[in-house]
Amino acid sequence: MFLFTVLFLGLLIFLFVFGFPVPYAIGLTSVAALVWEYGIIDIPYEIIAQRIIYGINNFTLLAIPFFLLAGKLMNTGGITKRIFRFANLLVGYFPGGLGHANIIASIIFSGMSGSAVADASGLGTIEIEAMVDEGYDVDFSAAVTAASSTIGPIIPPSIPMVMYGVMGDVSIAYLLTAGIVPGLLIGFCMMVMVYFYAIKRGYPRRALPTISEVCRGLRDAFLPLLTPIILIGGILLGIFTPTEAAAVAALYAFVLSVFIYREVSSSDLIKVLYDTLRETAVIMFVVGAASLYAWLLIKTQIPMFIVERIFEISRNPLVILLILNLFWLLVGCFMETNAAIIILTPIMMPLAKLVGINPVHLGVVMVLNLMIGLLTPPIGMCLFAVCRVARLSFDRMVKAVIPFYIPLIISLALVTIFPQVSLWLPRLLFLR
């Protein structure tokens, strides 16, 4: 078992390190494991096909293309501009005002798309330009933008939470609401960091807005601000499922962008649809390959082998969570978020159940760790997205974002040590 575990996990890591695309690395590792078990002549090709199709044949996964489509429509249709202007009215008069507005806009946008990269690419373009024009350093502007984008997949709707719920058989409605308080906590910690830098460097702030300015800003942003209320309220009231909420978000973004604001042309719409289809295909390719890998993990009882090794260290839930935090942070440096969730959830779930870790709490902590991974080299997707927007070198981007690991790690520690940070709200809303 030890040699097989080393092959199964070691080969995957080896392929990732040498730059193999995620689905090919997962698929090749799975085939190697099948060859080890059955021999090269008797590989069960029908099982490979069945497991890949089974992995993507899931109604809940329909939420992913719809959330992607909603985010792209909002970025293209001028909705993100209205959100940022309104956020600036709310907090722009604090020291480092546009930095705070950057974070508040990410919190608002996170209630619409559920994608960190969509936030970094869409809002980032507007935010960095506005901050640089006001006298902020481009490095600081890019760092705030990249760091705040990680809030997106924590506050609902959230594509990673959907993936975790599917793989772990956990209530997605419960997971989504569990991310609200941790997401707000991260935003608050980041705003403290921005305040510290603003005082130290003398960054500007806007004048206190008048009531008429606030009313105009609220009027312009009112319809986009209804999006998270419609989505979260609809899920909590049982009007629609989280999957159906994704379709509602896409439809609402389409109506706002095309018919009300009229900022999306037919050519823009075709490009948005094409980009959504392309990104969905990539994610589904990863899901299919990872489904085969996860099935092999369970079949060969590798999760139980790993559980036994961890139990040799400790059976204390908090100690185990701290060990898992270190592991997930390392994984986030090298593995794409959705692939990591699909592969690791079947391994971690038996461990959580045996030591009494709430699976919802486990999911929130796991997603939070992997979001920090979006800011860490060499794979950090948000780093690359903001590099492109801000026209910064990757090395310079990494150096700029390092201070923002502090509020992220503090938030992670609080959520890990105090489960009620994530579990209080869903238990209140669902009376569980």
C-alpha cells in the first residue's frame, strides 16, 4: 500500500511540477494506477469512460457555467463600474479610500459571480486605473486588487463551494451561507491593512460625500446590488436551489447588461458566450479526469491509509485541522482550485467524520486555504490575471502582495480555531 500511495500521489505531484496541464496529469496518473493494478493488457477501458462521464453527469455542476456567464456579463455590461463607484462613495473618505473601495467592491461582486479570477480581471481593470490616477502606487493597487479578489469564492455564490458540496455530499445551501461571515472577516482584516499603509504612505482619500451624491450612486448601483439579495434570499426561502440560483444570476445579468444598461452588443454577447463555453469545457475536463482519480483513491483505500498515518500524530480535531491547513496551503501553490477540491475531498472526508470535524467547517477552511493559493507562485491564477491588467512583472507582483498574506492568514486562523465563525449563520438560518 505504501508503494502504491507513493506512486499514486507522487506521480501526480511530479507531473504538476514539470508543467503538465492539470487534466492530463490527473488522467495519466489514473492510467498508471490502473496499469499497476490490472496490468497493461487488461486495463478496464470501459471503467475509465464510465467514471469520467459519471463525474460530469451531475445536475449541480450546471451552476458553474451559469455563474461564469453571470460574471462575464457583469464585467462586460458596465455593472462592475457602477459597483466600484458606489463602493467608493461608501468608504472612499477613509484614509486609503480607494483601497477600501476596492475591497468593498470585491465583497459586493462576490455575491454575484463566485469566481476570483472574474473579480481580478473585471473589477481589477477599473480599480487599478482609478487608484493609479489618484496617486496610489501601481504595486499597492495591484496587490489590493489581487488579495481582495480571493473573497469572491468564499461569499456566496461560490464555484469552489459547489464543487466541494458535490464531491463531499454536503448541503450546498448550508455551505454557501457558511462562507458569508468568513468572507466579511477577510474583508475587514484587509481594510485594516489598507488603513495602516494609507497612514504610513499618506495615500489620498475623497471628501465626505453629500446625501445627493450617495443617492445618485445608490440609484445607479441599485439593480446590481439586488443580485446577491435575490440569489441568497431565493436559496434561503426555498424559491430555487443553488443550481437554479446560478441560472437566475445569469438571466438577471443578461437583462441588466443587454436591455437596461444596453452596454453589451451582439458581438460582445457572442464573445462572452464563447469565453464561458471555453472555460466551462476546461473545468469539466478537469472534473471528469479527477472523478476517475477520486474513484481510484476510494477503491484502493488510500484515504484510510492516510487517515491512519495522521492518527499516529494526533486525534485532536484542532491539531488535525492545523496539519491540513499546512497541507492545503502547499497544495494551493501547485494545483488548480477545482482540481484540488475534487481530488482531496474524498481523502479528507473520512478523516473529518472520524474525528468529529463538521464537514461544512472543513469545506470553508479548505476553500479559504485554496484561495490563498491563488495568490502564491508558481500557479497563482489571480497573480497572473492582475499582472496582465496592471502590466507588472510576475516577480514584482509577488513582492507587492506579500503583506496581504498577513490578513489572510489571520482570518484563516480565526476560522480554523473557532468553527462558529463559519457555522453560526447557517445554523441560525436553517435552525440546525
